[in-house]
Amino acid sequence: MGAITLTKLYDSEQLKHDIYKLSEHYDFIKVHTIGYSVLGEPLLELKIGEGDKRVHWNGAFHANEWITTPLLLKVVEEYAEGIIHGRQLEKELFSSTRLSVVPMVNPDGVNLFMHGSEIAKAYKDLVNKANHNHVNFTSWKANIRGVDLNNQFPAHWEVEKQRKPQDPNFRDYPGEKPLSEPESKAIYDLTQKSSFHRVLAFHSQGEVIYWGYQNKEPSQAKSIVGAFQAVSGYEPVHTIDSYAGYKDWFIQDYKREGYTVEVGKGINPLPWSTFNDHLKKVKPICFKSMEM
């Protein structure tokens, strides 16, 4: 029986419940609050391992891509089980790697997706307008202020500002300035403080892995993403006409490996019934990111 609860209503309360169950069950999983969302939800980071290699995973930058949150937590749980049972690979990874995981970057947006505009409090009118007065929020990607958190980073942000929506919207609005939102700023600050060697941002959908940015990525990124492809079947894509994303900024500023992993194929939100199929591909990518 696993410590976490797999449910298609995976909101921030479920996340908090599961994270604290994991940290109680496995005393080597440390939990930190790296900041708070607009509505005051804690942005939680899990840390595992004692090594020198610093690897970071995050999920649910986008509200309707929330399935990435339970996927990452399930991988963490299975990793922890391997450590407890003394499996060789997991023991070696624990010794060599310091893993950081922020499973839900955008808790307000996920809660809006799950529960509707009643949870938006002072932002209820804003979200209804930004959602074009649709009854449900199945297309919503932004945070509660209608800002796309993965369009917020100082990596040619001004390009996105010019060509994307100019007002709060259910997707793509980059905000009034880079890092205007507490959620993107928290991830930015964590990354600066932690000096990660490799970061993986999990989104959906497409079964592709974006791995470059303006040819500033290190030379080994091509072979690493090839290893990810070998274990998952996800197609490497070097670059696209997109800026101001988390992995774009990370590659630009640190000249280290950053990957955007697009889980699954279809239309967001991905059906909950496909969870186990995605787990079979996400878990080996995650393990490989610590191993190599």
C-alpha cells in the first residue's frame, strides 16, 4: 500500500497530505517551503540524497497539466521504497545525488482547474473574464492572476511580451514584467540558491523533450537527452520559437542542462485513466536524470 493517494482530484490539499505522509514514512525525505502562491498556498520542495550532483524536477507549472504532480510524487515514492529495501541502484543514486522536487509550481491554478472560480477569492472576476466566461476551467494554464508562469523568466521575455496576450488570460500572458508572480519568483530563487547541475520541468503533452536554448546548452545535453529517449521513446527537440521559459532561463544563465519534458499525447488535461502509461515512461527519465 503506497503512502500517496492517486486521485483525479489532485489539488493542493491532496498534495500537502501526500507530501507529509511521505516525509513521515521516509525520514530521509526532507520538506521545505520555498515560497507561497498568490492565495497563500505553500510551494513545497522535497529533498532526497547526500551526493554532490544536484538535480531538480518540477511539475504543474500549468494548471491543466496537473497530472505531472502525482506522477512526480509516485516516482519519488518508488525511489524511496528502493532506498528502504536496499536496492543497489537507488542506494547509489542516494549517495551520488541531491534531488530537489517541486511537484506543484502552480497550486492556485490547479485548484481553480479542479474546483472552479469559487476558490479564486478576490480574483474571481478576473479569472472569469480571463477564461472568457466559460463555465469550466479545463483549458486554464495560468496562475490565479491570469499569468502564465512558464512565460515569466528573464530569457528574452520581451519577445513573448510583444507577441502574447496583453492582459490576464487563461494561457500565455507573460505578466507585466519578468518574475512578477510569487510562484515563478520562488522557483527562480530556489534555482539560484541551489545551483542545480540539471533541471527537468515536466509539462504535458506531446511526448517530446525540449533540450536546447539558443545553442547555449552544454555539449553533453545531446547525449543525455538521447538516453532519455532510449528509456522513454520521447522525441528530443533541440529548439522551438519560444522564450521566457524556466529551462530557457536556466540554460541561458547557467550554461547547464535544462529539459522540458512533455508527458503523454493528446489534449490537456490528459485523461486520468492514462496515468500508469505515463508513469512507465516518466519514471525511467527521472531515474536516468540522477544516474548520468
